[in-house]
Amino acid sequence: MSKESWEDIKQRAKETETERVKERLWTNRIVRIIILLIILIVVGTAIFGYFYVTRALSPVNSNNDQLVEVTIPFDSTSDDVANILEENGIVRHADIFGIYMKANNEEALQAGHYEFSPSMDAQQVLTTIQAGGEPIFVDADTTITVIEGTTIDEIATLVNENTAITEEEFMDTVQDEEFITNLQSQFPSLLEEVTQLEGLNYTLEGYLFPATYDYFAGMTAQELITEMVSASNLNYQRLVDDLTNTYLSYHEVLSLASIIEREAITEEDRGLVSGVFYNRLEVGMPLQSDVTVLYALGEHREFVTYTDLEVDSPYNLYMYEGLTPGPIGTPSYQAIVAAIYPTWNDYYYFVADIDTQEIYYSSTIEEHDALVEEFVNSRQASIEEEAGEDETTTDEEVAEIEETEEVVDESVE
């Protein structure tokens, strides 16, 4: 091989090596650039993601504290809850909040009615959910027991607490004139008189018979009230022939029975109390029953005062003679029987022992006053003694007790 050829070979080899070195340098540079770009993208994405997630979990409107009612249904998943909250403007991003809930191991979600505000952040919303909301009422078959002496207002509350029928819906229905007219067509002999009367608190007061009723899911207020009036009609049909024993109409019998229901507990006392009221009606004495005053006031208390007696209501039988315009509650069958079949006696007064509820009867005001002193005033004196540690309070209690004593002395109780 010639010298020139060898030099050419060496030159070409050197050039080739140089090219390879350049290629490696460029390859390394490209790799470093790609790695750098990847790092920048990852870091940038992480930074963007952090701020995005942070914003997504921040309050929708930190200046809006207005509460929003949100219902979380039964069997809702975390994704379901997140979507509901986003729809109600409580969280910004349902997907991110759903992941946040799962990350906090919040899987046992409680169904219920909740109150959130747009000013809550994700942790505050989650804390509220963890605390649980108001239970969701599940409309289901059940029974409702209306006890003796219950008023329509109290029945409405009872129905509201045990069924899907609201108190407002029940009260609107029980006062609906068209509905009452329809009831009259179904039960004409029972309701013919009451629909023609004026001055009644509620037309159907006393006509929703005390009993246990079956409530079926989806039942309407009209259907339930009709069942109660139907039970009252059955009771009326059972007693209609007995009305010849009294000069009172059946509506008046119900009115008297509702007072007897609240005044007496035993069958014997119901009959005797009924006799006392008949005696007073015969001679034109006001019945002076405290329970009628309390009904006029819409209250339940142990005593009535002179101030109470001033309530101008036809249901106040201290102010008005005769019977109340209508029943003051729903009387039991036993109380109605007592109103039809009083135990005839010579009594015009009765008073109940405050502690034992035993009733004592008398024919004269003198006998009555003595019984009041023994069974009422003595108890009031013990109340005064128990309150004696506070002089200011004692003076006030004594004044109220003295006032109450005078009221009791004048009443049949």
C-alpha cells in the first residue's frame, strides 16, 4: 500500500470519528433537552394541577353565606353526592370533590336533608356530611292512634309526625268547605246539624273519632280524615236510638262529652260530672269549666286565672251560659255515653284533688268552698312553701295562687 493511500485512510477515519463524536454530542444534547422538557412539563402540570385542584376544592363564593337545602337520597355513592352538590352550587367540580371524598375514606354516606352554603370549602362540606343531616321521612304503611280528648290541632301534629301528610296539608283539608260538603253527603245524619252552625273553631272538631287508624303509603289527607269521620259516624249510628234519653242534640252531646272527657277519668266520675253539668244547665248556671277556657286560649295548664277568664270567646263557659258552640276535643265512646246517660244527683259543684285527681262533689257553695280549702288550697300552700327560698318569686307565686284560688272557688272544680 502506498504512503498516500494510508494517509487517506487515516484522514477518512479521523473524519468519521469526528462525525460520530458530533452525532453523540447532538444526541446527548437532544436527550437532555427532551428530559428537561419532560421535567418542565411534569413540573408545570403538577403546579397547574395543584392550583386547579386547590381552586376546585375552594369555596364557590366565599362571600355568600346563604344556606342552601340539599337532600342526599338513600344509596347515594360519593360520585352521586358530588354531582348533587355541584348542581346546587356548593362545590366547583364534582369529579374532583368525589375523588377528595374517596381519598378521605368517606364511603359510608348518610342520606338526609342538609344545609350548605357556597362559602364552605371542601373540608367544611365534608365535615357537614360526616355529621349527618335531618333524616328523610320514608312514606310507609303504619298506624296512627288518636287518643281521647285530642283536638284537631293536635291530630294534625300527630299525623305530620307519623305520615307523609304535613300539618299544613291536614289543617287545610279539614277546613276545606268543598271537602266538608262532600263529607256531609256521605254522612248526612251525622253532619247535617254541624254544617249549619256558626262560631265553631273547626267544623269537624269532635268528629274525628279517637281510635287507631291504618295509614297506607301515599294516602291523602282527605282519605285519612274521611276514615276518622266514618268511625265517628259508626259510633253515632250505634248511639242514635239512645238520644231519646236526653233533650240535647247529638252535636250538643258531643260538646258536653268533650268537656266530660277532660274533667273526669273514671266511668263513675264521668256519670257524676255529667249529672252536675245537667243540673247547672237546668237552673241556668254557667258550667264554669276551666277546660273550656283553656281551649279558648289554646293552652294546656293546671290552673286558670282571672286574666284567663276575660277571654271573650263563646267557648269560655265562665263568660257564656249553656254549652260551647261545639266540642273542645274528640270525646271517647264512654264520655258520649255519660253525656247521654248522666248519673242523676243533687250536686252543683265538684273539685279534684290536685295530687290524686279524685273528685269530690257538693250541693252548696259552702260545702264546695270547704272541699276547695282541703284539696286545693292546702296543695297551693305547699307550693308556696317550696318556693319560699326566693322571696321575690314567692310574692309573685302567692299572688298567682291567691288569684287562682278565687277562680277555683267560683268554678265547678
